[in-house]
Amino acid sequence: MAENTNTDEIAGARVMESLLEALAAWPDLGIRARLSVEQRSSLTADEAKAYQDVSLSAVRSVAGGRAVSNQIRALGRLRYEPSVSTLIGLWEQCPVQPVAVAAAHALFEIGTAEARDTLRKGIHDHEHLGRFMALKVMFTDEGAAWDNVSHLFADECLTAAPGQIAAVEALGLLSPWSFSQSGPEWHSEDLRNLVARDRRWLDLCVGLRDHEVLGGQAREVLKYADPAVTGPALDAARAARATQPRSGRPLWRAGDLVARYANGDHQGVWRELGTLDHLDGSQRAEAEQVAAMTMERVRRNAHSLASALIARGWPVTLDQALPGPAPDVDDHLKQLEQITGSPAPLALAAYWRIVGTIDLVPRETWNAPFPPGVPEQLAVADPLEILDITTAWFSVDEWQDESADVHPEIAGPLELTIAADYLHKANISGGAPYSVWLPHAGADPLVREEEHFLSFTDYLRRAFAGKGFLRLDRQDEWVAHGLTRDHLAELTGWLESVEYEHTGF
């Protein structure tokens, strides 16, 4: 053993010497310090691009980057402790990303207290690898995993995005990381069986199954854990849910809501409706009247705006933009209530019955030039699109297929797609579609995956205020990625020339 250790020390010293020689031959690459989630979110579009450009420029300017990465990995395999300080510097500041990545993995393999402490600090890193390496250290620290990791789920840690991201990714290590022909694969057997071995993790995931942010990942953990363990806990949770009282008693007298809305208190009425998570009887009937009044106004706005955009050359037709409600809308609404156990949210049901579809996405330009004089940049400004219920029904079919064989308490919400995300609307590969989660027994559901975190009615208000475009507040990003100020002025002028009669709702 001593002879092997000595051999590894000699080999490590040689690799270290070679690594330092290679790094000394590189040009001055500057520093790309690691940023936290909060630091990254505070950057302007220009600053974010400059930060990314440092890494791109560094990778292009060095020779032998792969050889350097291989040397670093060799130091990790040899567990050459004298290299730790050098590796920490590379991990924390090297702008050549493959080198920084290799340094992180080598630090974990060497595993000194200093190396592990350095990696642990990355728990709120804005890049995934930093968070992953920090969690890898926490889950392999001495003692029970719960004692080392559970602090990430404290209430004070879940109040902001950095803590939520770290907690979601911690749960992610307890569910499969990939799937092969032989089935799901976990990061380790210890993590695979953690929920079954330690009741505290089971209770945590059951308690988080409906959490706004962590719920999806908690349900994923429960889905792949031992059903003999999760089943009784989920049955008990389901029984407890059935005994919970409904909250949200309407505060208005009969007729007040409709009268206030008719008199112009549009947003005030919807704010009050939005505070209620359940409506029954006469209160629901009155709220349905408000929803119908709202969507009649939305339909008028949509027709006026689409006509004005088309008149200025926007490449859609009125038939595409406003095809009208689906003929089977009421049948689908009844089916949706049977499937989810709750009526569709009032605002969405009224939209489907009265408006049906709004579609301002310029799909005809995906493989053809934009019309002369029409700003092409608006294609990525998130033109308004909301699907009718018939078109969106594929979401229902998919949810039923996916939830057929799982416990009802971990089936999760039905994520009903209402629109593509802004990149897919521009024929660019993007993210998850915009959706609403069902069941939602309230009046005005949140539009999910869209960056402004708006209720459905507020989402429509923002779209009409932006003359059909939801991302006009991201023009600094366009400039940072090459749009000239002259082009931006032309875009602004074109939008100002679109005039339509707007009715408040």
C-alpha cells in the first residue's frame, strides 16, 4: 500500500508539473468568477453577454485545452493533494469552461476538507454544475444525509429563487437521473433507497407534493420510491386532504360584483375574485356573469387589434387570428370537470366559449421573408396566442396516460397548454409551453412558464397593452445581441402606428 501511495505521489507530481507548464504557456485569459443566482439575475443584458463572451473568447484563444483537462482529471484520479490550491483557483476563476469543470470533479475525487468546503460553497451558483457538486458533497458528508441537507428545505431558505432552485435540485438527486432500456438509473443506490430508509425524507416529499415550486420534483421522488413505503403515507395524506375545510368566503352582496364591473371597476373585481380558491352557488353564477362580460370585451379588443395589425402588414390573416370558439367547447368543458373533479376556472371557460382562439403568431414567415417594413424582431416579442380547448386537449390525453398508474396524490396537476413559449412562436427551439394548472376551483388561474407571473386576465391585459406582444420589456436583450438603435426606433415607430380601439376589461 505504501509503495502504491508513493508511486501515485510521484505520478501526481509529474502531472502537476506538466499542468503548470501548460497553463504558463497560455495567454492572459482574464478571470471569469463564479456568480450566484442573485448576482447573475442582477446583470443587465449587456453585462450578461459580456460575462458569457469571456468564456467563449477564452476557449477559442487557447491551444491544448483538452490535454489540460485530461491532466486535471488525472490529478483527481491520483488524489494528488498538493494540487488542491491550484485546482480551486481553476474552478473558481478559469474562463475556459471545460478546464473549470474538470477541476471541480478532481476536487471531489481528492476530497480533502478544503476541496469539499470549496465545492460546498457552490450551492447557490447560477450554473448547474456548481449546485450539483455542492449537493454531491452534502449527500456524501459524514453522518446522515438528512442532517447534512435538510436545512435547504427550511422555510427561510424557500422564500427566494436561489433557495428554491437548490431545494429542487436536492430532491432531484433522489429520483432517476436518466432512463435506459433496462429502466431508470439513479446517481447511487444510497440515494435511490433514501426515502425508504429514512422516514424524514418520505414525510418531506409527501408534505411538499403540492408545493408551488417543489411539488413536481417531490412527486417525482415519490413516483419512483418503493410503493410499499409511499402508498400508506399517501393514503393518509389523501384522507387528511378530504377533511380540510374550503377557504375563501365571498365578501360581496348579490349583484354587487356585476354592478361594480359594469361601472368600470374591472381590475378591482378580478383582484377580489382572485383571492378566492373556491366558488359555489349564487356567488359562482354572478362571477360567471363577470367572466362573460370580460371575455366579450376581450373578443372586441382582439378583433380590433388583429385588424389593425393586419392593416399595417403583420403577416397573419383574420381567419387565423380569430377563428372563433370550437363547436364542441361545452362538451369538452364537461369532460374536463369529470376528469379533474372541478369546473374549469371561470375566466378560462368564458374565454373558450366566447373568444375561442387568439393567434397572432406569424407562422407563414417561418420559411419565408418578413413583409417589407414590418419589424422582424417582433417575432420574438411573444405575439399573443391562446389555444381553444379542442386544440389544447392533447394535454388532457397526455396527463391521463401519465397518471393512470400512479397514486392520485402524486399524479400532479393537469398542465393544460394554452400557448407555445416565445421562442417556439418564432420557430426557435425553446422551453416549456405556457400552461394553466388544473384543477383550479378559483376564477382566474396563473399562466405558468411565462416570465411575468400573471393571472389569465392580467396576461390578456398585458398583451393588449403591448398591442399583441408580451415581451416588449426585453428590448435591452435585443440590443445586446445585435439589434441596432436605428432598428429599435423603426420597431417602436411601427408599433406606434398601429392604432386600435381598446375597451377596458
